[in-house]
Amino acid sequence: MGGVDGDCWYCHHDMENLCDKSVFTGYTVDGGYAEYVLARADFTFPLPPGMDDAHVAPLLCAGIIGYRALMRAEVPPGGSLGLYGFGGSAHLTAQLALHLGVRVHVLTRGEGNRELAVRLGVDSVGPADGVPPEPLDSAILFAPAGELVPVAMRALAPGGTLAVAGIWLSDIPAMVYESELFHERQLRSVTANTRADGEEFLRLAARFGIAATTSSYPMAEADRALADLRHGRFSGAAVLVN
């Protein structure tokens, strides 16, 4: 997020991420992949100490939005959390959830992603459309696959919440009310983040030593990085370097 108007109802109720006049670096204002970026001082964060640029960069987007999704999923203390998809954001969210005492079940495609999940110490790993070993108190859908929404909803315990973390999602199939929404299961979206989300996540990342698994690409090979991401050729996050 690069700025908000600060005057609307959402800004005055701690929901600045929903401000109608919000702007985003690299999307509605210049930056993101630039060598130098002009930014509002009140929309910047102090970085965790002791990290090189390539490993701190994923915390600023993937990490913060994963934190927002975790809060939206409302996983209770000591509860069970399902992560559908396990890329740049999910592997950071998993680390935070584990440090917070949550049981984490990863459901994802790609052997590399599953191996990374095991190395990070999650409680179980299975295929994206699989059934977790216990009913889930909460779940986060990181994969942009709408067909996984009913799958994740069926995996929720009564009263459970699914948060969809992506800014884009393919169409969601028709859902069966009795098996996928009844018993007060909730389906929520995630829209950007607030500055408070960023400040809190970066504080926790420094406290717990949350580390990004990265694959570096030269800036000139950004297209190759995106293609490799699409085809699952690396685990964790891709980082473009000069």
C-alpha cells in the first residue's frame, strides 16, 4: 500500500485497506521493480535487522499479506490451520503460525513445496485436494484456484473460517449448503493490508526469526522467474536482484 486519503469512514475505523482512494506501489503508483522509489514516509516500515535484501524483500508483500490472511482466518489459540497452496506467502505464514502454537496442515501440489513444508516442521502435508488429518478450525487459500474453495470449506470444523488470500481467484464452483456452509462456517476474502498489519508482522518476524526461502533471478530475467513460478520450478519466493 502506497497511500490512502485518511479521511473516509474506512480510514477512521482501522480499515484503511478498503479506502476508495488507496494507491499501491508498483500498481497504481510507480515503483515495485524500480531501482529507486519515491514513497510517503508514513507508508514505509523499519526493516528487521540482520537480514540481507534478498531475504527481507519477501516479508514486505508475501509476509504481510499472509499475516493479514492469518488474522482474517481467526485461528484460535492452539487450533488447527490448513494452508492450501504453499508458495512465497504461505511458507512464511506457516512459520508464524507454528511459533504461535498453531497446528499447521499443508495441502499443496508440487513435491518441492511439500518438501519445504516438511523441513519447516508443519504437522502434516498432503495433496491440494486431500483431506487433512483433523477438522480445521481455520484455513487459508493461497492458491488462485476457486475449485479448492468447496474442498477447504468441507474440511472446516463447525464455526471454522476460510480466508482467501489472493487478489485474483478463478471462479468458485457451486457449493452445497449442508456440507460446505452450514454449521456457521465462514468464507472471507483478504484485501491488501493495513499499516498496522505490516508493523506487527515485521515485529513478529524479527522476534521469531522467520526466514524466507528464496530463489534469486537477475532483474533482466523477470519473465523467466514468472514462468518458473507458474510451473512450480522453485519453492518459497522468487526475488529479482540487480
